[in-house]
Amino acid sequence: NQTILTRSELAEIDKKHYLHPTTPPKLHYLQGPSTIFSEGKGVYLKDIEGKERIDGVSMLWNVNLGYGNEELAEAAKEQMLKLSYSSSFSGQSNEPAILLSQKVASLAPGDLNVCFFTSGGSESNDTAFKLARFYWKLKGKPERTKIISLEQSFHGVTVGATSATGIEGFQNFTTSNAPNFLKAEAHALEAELGDKNAPNYSRSIRGVIEAEGADTIAAVIVEPIQGAGGVRFPPEGYLQAVRKLCDEHGILMIADEVICGFGRTGKMFGVENYEVVPDFLCVAKGISSGYAHLGAVVMREHIREVFVKSDEMMFHGFTYSGHPMACAVGLKNLEIIERDQLVENSRIRGEELLRGLKFLESNFKHVTQVRGLGLLAGIELLKDPENGVPFDPTDHAAARYTEICMNLGLQLRSFDWKGTNTVALAPPLIITKKQVEDMINIMSDALIAFE
Ligand code: PLP
């Protein structure tokens, strides 16, 4: 399937016929695609001009097994030839979906034992919101419909998921201001612990619950570590405090593990770092390492118990819920993660990555606030870290820096919003010690060019 078109021919077609996600249309129409990827193997990506780069962010934090994995390709091919598609509606099922539900249940903490399959993260979160509301309806409390989420959170782009998303830019053209989606300040630990004198108490989850009345709240959704919000870690004890708060008020807790799930943070799930078991755990990305469109909502036994006691069903499901090929790929992906001890690799390589980033912080003036857990890390770029002076917003410092990294052979992600200039790192879980060193060396060279 070798392409016979040149880069500029492809770029012309792209400009005319392809509207890209989260891409300024005018700029794209003028300039065409920034990169046209053509190949990937392991942690390396190649573009159509043959330039090779390390993927230091697993593309969209999802390609956890790296590119070109033959076992995953084989699993997909085998399943496509055996049974390419079957529906999961009206109780119909297929073997890969059944086995994947069992596998995910065995990996998920506590009694998170029941899976609803989706095609991705936004669908998982939307499904969790509906399941939470369905649960409350069956419990005789249909007025519990509100969903509380955090500022700077990212939960996806379907209407429900966007409504929960706390990053303002995403909130256009949706029901973001609907009364049943409420925002709370992120990581307001003291307030969540009950300290009424805490700053912004009224804006905390606890404050919002008190203002609205607990008996109107269906669920609280949190990312264990905020990803697109800027790789923001919660303060020590925060997730536990949210769990306790939910328990106090009988509110369901949803953990959005779309990034953290399946080894990213050095544990199988992000919540395990905080010893918390949510009522719903939403996954996608790492469940298939990006080889298939797959996601799931994993729920606890007490949720299922309520569902199975009733004669009612929820009208909800996607054509691709429990897609046999996607589930076969997911199953093989999880088998490889376990067999090759990639969660452990994430932990060990993550420690090396963090040490490397701290080295950059000590040696380069603009690098600050280095943080990381497993293979999920972030740094801030500040003009003058000592005096807390940020770069001018028009400088788009993080984007400028990642562009330099890109040219030197390393793909990263930048988030330049709300006066912060964050660079995110999340390399594939298969990365080696040497490749981590290569990443740091490129980042170091890029910092010399940046300064
Ligand atoms: N939740 C989180 C935490 C995410 O980071 C993302 C995507 O980046 C999503 C949900 C949405 O997932 P998807 O793009 O698969 O719909």
C-alpha cells in the first residue's frame, strides 16, 4: 500500500477535504498538515519525509505498547477473519467481549467487576453519567441527576463529557451551563476535608454539595491525575478525601482513568496510588494501546445489584459496544502488559524520567515544577521561575519549545493556557532506559535552542 503521492500532493488534499480536530481551521487551510506520519515501530515514529522521532507522549497518551506490535496486529486479523462484528444488544454476545470483561474485572481494584463497553473515553464518561442517573432512578431518587466535576478537568468532547469538562475552551456549543453539570475548584484539599475557613470553601466539591443539596447530586467525577488540564497531581490525601465526602453524602464517585488506566502511573490504575475504589471507573486509550477504538465503564457490585433487581433497562448502547475485534485486541494488549511486566517498567522508567527532568530543572533556568508518577510527567516553563514570572502568553512558550523538540526528534505535548506553559510527557510503557536517556538529551538540546 505504498503511497505514490508526494507530501505536497497529500497536503493539498488534506487542506481541502480534511477538517482536523482541535486545529485552527484557517491556519490549517493556509499551511496544511504540520506532520504526515507514515510509519511507527516501538517508540519511534516516522513522517512521510523519513524523519524519525521518539514518541514521548504516546501520541494522545494512548499508544502504550508502542507502534507496529505484531501480536496485536495478529489478534486483530485473526478475530476479523473469525467474526468481524457482532452486536451486544438484546443480550447477544461474543467471546472476546466476554473474556475481556472478565480480564478487566480481575485487574480493577476492589469489587469493580462489571464492564460496559464503549468505543472511547468520551463515550465511557457519558455512559457513566447515565448509569449513575439510572441507578438513582431505580433507587427511588430520580432527582439525583447533577454531576460535579473539577475545573481544568478533561473528560472528552461528546455533549455529556464536554459538559463535565472544566477546560473552558472546550465548553462551547454544548450544554456546559446546564444546571445538572456543576464545576468545583480542583484539588481544594482543606475544604474537602471539611475546613470551613479554607479559601474558596464554597467553590469546593463539599461547598457545591452543600449549596445544591446532596440529594440532587448523582455523582462526582475526577481524574486521578489531571491530564489535558496540565498534568496536575492532586495533593496528598485528596482522592481519599473525595471518596470520603462521596460516602458521607451517598454520592457516587466516578474515576476518569482514560489516561491513567492500565499502567500509565506505575500501577495498573491511577486510583491505586491513592488506595481509593470509585463506584465507576472509566477507561479507554490504554485498554487497547490505540490499536482499536475501545473503552469501558467498570462498575462495582453494588451498582450491578441495583440494576439486576429491577425489570427496567436503560436505552443506551453503541453499535460498537463490545466490538469483537476491538475486544480481542484489548485482551491481547492486557495479556502483553502483564506478561512483559509493563506496569513495573512504567514505574522504574518513570523514576528515571523524573530524575532526568529534575536534572533539566537544575541546569536550565526556565524549567520548573517537575512532577511525575510512572510514565506520566509534566514540567512548567517560566520566564523567571525564581520570581514566578510567566512567559508572555503571546509567546506560546510550551508550544515553541515542543516544536524545537519535534525538530530534534522528540514528540511531546504542550499546554499553553491560563498563564501556564506546560510540557507533558507520557512515553509508551515499553520504553527502555536508553530511550529515556535519549529523550532527556533531546530535551536538553532543545532547551539550549529555546533559551
Ligand atoms: N478523559 C480523559 C481523562 C482524557 O484524557 C480523554 C482524552 O484525552 C478523554 C476522557 C476522552 O477520550 P476520547 O478522546 O477517547 O473520547
